[in-house]
Amino acid sequence: MLSIGALSKRTGVKIPTIRYYEQVGLLCAPDRSRGNQRRYSAGEVERLGFIRHARDLGFGIDAIRALLELDRFPDRSCEEANRIAGEQLVAVRRRIERLQSLEKELERIALGCNGGSSGECYVLRSLFDHTLCNGQHVRVS
């Protein structure tokens, strides 16, 4: 059995994040020691590793919850897991498109700067005056 600190070190997931995953139901509430410390089993280490890997791939909490639920039934078709992964792939491709658009606009703005004084700086003027940009920008998270 591992403490929450040892679990954090083993998986690379920060302690507040582990607690959050417990709150949202991705991890079950752990057993407690006599001193009321959380104690985690090897199965929970594996589950947290799954969650971390899924988060690294950009899956949201609801998608991870659904994937973990599917894992509980090994004889079930993997069609639903494939659908969830496909939706994530589409979302990643959309994000890449937005990032590429932002890259082009930032490059255009940066190249517009002639290195003169900040009072004449095209970068600063573009940030103050959105009409100097080549369209709308959507923040990419």
C-alpha cells in the first residue's frame, strides 16, 4: 500500500490532482490507515497511470470516465472506446488547425515590425488595433 505522496511520485501526478480525481469519481476513495492517511493499492496505481496517460492525450474527464467504465467489461465490443478516441482525434485536429492559423498571424505581425521605437511598433499596434489583423482569433486551450 502506498501513501498519497508515494503514489504521486510513482505516477508523476500531483497530490491535489489525485484528490481532484477522487472528488470527481475517477479514483475510488482510498482505504485509510489508523492515522487516517490515504493508502493506495497497485490497482489504483495502474488506474491513475491510465488516467494520466489519457489526460496527456487530451481526453476530458467525462471521456476518461466512459473509457474506465468500458474497461470494467472485457467481453464488450471496443466500438465505444474507438468512437471516443475518434472524437478526441477530431478535436485535436481542429486545435492544430487553429494553432496553425495563430502561427501564421503571429508570424505576419512579427515580420511587420521594423525594429524601430516601441511607439511605432507594429506588434504593439496590432495588439491594440484588431483591425490590423487578418481575421478573428480563437484562444486555443
